[in-house]
Amino acid sequence: MRSTLTAPTQVKDRDTQDYLRTLVRDLELALTQLNNDVSNIPASTGTPSTPGESFTPISLAYATTLNTVGDARKTLRCILTGNTTIAAPTSPVDGARLTFWLTASGADRTVNLNAAIKIPSSSVLTFPVTITSGKKARLTLEYDGTLNGGQWEVVTYVMGY
């Protein structure tokens, strides 16, 4: 949204009026630069990074081992028709975030994690977990490139949707 700024004309002091005009001009230049900067931001895929930004979850085909690429922020949807293990995502970048929407279909399904994916030591969460048939769980992993040469970490797990 672009707006036009004008200096107040009711100020009688000439120095104050000049100062305000300069201030308004500087603000207009800053707004122009900000608009240019924002228009150069590439569209994201996977998970929105700003309020109101839309995205489409990426469908992930069921496999006994779910292999993914961890090069961005993504939401992955998978219908589990059998038990599965989530492998450590490949090609990670620092700050990458993968959110898995896992839905058990046909029967209860067991989900396990590759040993390279770390769970906080203070967590009561343990894997494998079981997702009840017809229910969905959400699992979010983040990649921290500064710890132990880089590692995937569980940051949230919510089940029962």
C-alpha cells in the first residue's frame, strides 16, 4: 500500500517547517526503498513465513522409509498405509524446517525416527509412536547447522487430530 506524505502547513516557524519537509522527504525515500526491497523477495514454497501468505502442502507418497530433502521450510502430507520410519532429511540448510502431517489409514500406524534425528533430553516424547487409524499427527523438525556439525531436531509433535 502506497501513501503520499505531506509536510504540515499549519506550522508558523520557518525552521520547523523546513525540518518537517526534509523529514517527510526522507520518509518517502525510505518507503520507496522498502517497497522495492519487498517486491524482490521470492515467493516461498511449503510453509508461509508471513501472515496471510498461502501455500500448498507437498504430498509425500507412503514408503516404509520416508526420505525427504531438507533445503527449505516445507509442509509435507503423507497418508500412512503401513508403518514407517522418517529418515534424516538430506541436503539440509541451517534453519530448515519440515512439518509432517501424518494420517494413519486402514489401521493404527507406527512411526519411528532415524537415529540422526534428535529429541530433546528433557522431553517425555519417545519414538516409535502410534497414530490411531483415521487420526492425524503433526511432527516438526528443524535443522541446526551449528550443533555437532549440524543436526535435525524434533521441535513439536502433536497427535490426535
